[in-house]
Amino acid sequence: MSQYTVNEFVQKTAEKEESGTELFDLENDHMLYVNLNGKVWVKLGSMIAYAGDINFKKQSSLEGGVSKFLKKAVTGEGASMMSAEGYGNLYLADDGKRIAILKLENEKIYVNGNDVMAFEQTIDWDISMMKGSGSSLTGNLFNMKLQGTGLVAITTHYTPLTLIVTPERPVYTDPNATVAWSGNLRPEIKTDISFKSLTGRGSGEEFQMKFQGEGFVVVQPLEEYTAIK
């Protein structure tokens, strides 16, 4: 059906009646619902609507620590966060990307800064730099470390793929397609000069992320060249 009366359209697209007490929920695959009663960190510019009494404040050098603020300035890290504080119904989205909610239980994960949608105030975060990366390289070399117990919402272009890493089976990924990985992996940048000589320019094939250890790595079916600005 492609035509609706106004009432039919409203009924079909109306917000869900939230009955649970979870802080994060999916309104749909591309929209995050936040049942806010306190404070959370969300991606700058991700708010699309809210109802209630909510105040937004862009992250400053006094929030999260001066060292983290300086790291953002030096690295050009793509994750610009803002706090949302108050109570009400908050809706977030990011260019129509698919959203997944992860529940950390005293765990640590690394996420490409551009793919961090939101996380609870109980989650500790920092900015990390890939081993073997340099200022002349491009790709998702600077990432956010998220650690603790609480909810984290991440985004991907289309449906993600999770690859299992074992000591006997390291995994190699394109930096621009890499979204997240488990905190116990040991990633580093691998350079393949042969691809540069063939193409005459940088590419995901020239610079690869090598994951060793035991854990998982999440990739998406799109190379996101805007992750580092």
C-alpha cells in the first residue's frame, strides 16, 4: 500500500508506546529511543526529536578530562559528543545508519569514533591510536575505548558482519570498513606496498588492520572515508 489517509499514516508511523524501563531501545532499525531520566552522552547532531525537559551541552575540555579534549584536537578524532540531561523521550539518528545496542558487563570495546551513537554515563571512555599508524595514513586509526558496565549504541552502514578472531586465525580488515572490536584483541596497522604501486594512491587494500588474539571484529559493507576529519 502506497497511499494512506492522514489518520492511517499517523497510525502507521506513530511512535511506539514504551512500556519498559530500559534506557535505550530501538524505535526502528535506524532510530534510537532514549528513556531519559538523568544524563547520557550522545553523538553531536544526532538528536532528531524529543519530548520532555532535556538540555543539550557540547562536550568541553572540562567534561571527560583535559587530556581527552587535547587528544581530540591533536588526532582529529571524528567523535564529537554532547550530553543530554533531564527527563523525557529522546530520539536519535545518524544519516539513516543501522543502530545496535550493546550491553557491556564490566567489558571493554573499541569503536570507530564516527560510529558511536550514545552511551550511559557509567561507561568510561578514552581516545586511542592504532599501533603502527602515522599522521600520513588515512582510515579509522583513532578510535574510542568504551569500558565498564552499561549500554552503548553503535551505528553501521547497512547490516554489519562480525568476524571471530582466534590465536590461530588473525583477521585483516579495511580500516574504512571497520566499526568495532573487542577490547582483548591486539590490532595493528599492516601496510601492503604492492597495492600502492598498482593503484598509485592510498586505499583500504594498501593499509589494513590486523587483529590478533581472541575476540571479534565488526565490519560494515561500506568504506567510510569521513571517519577521520
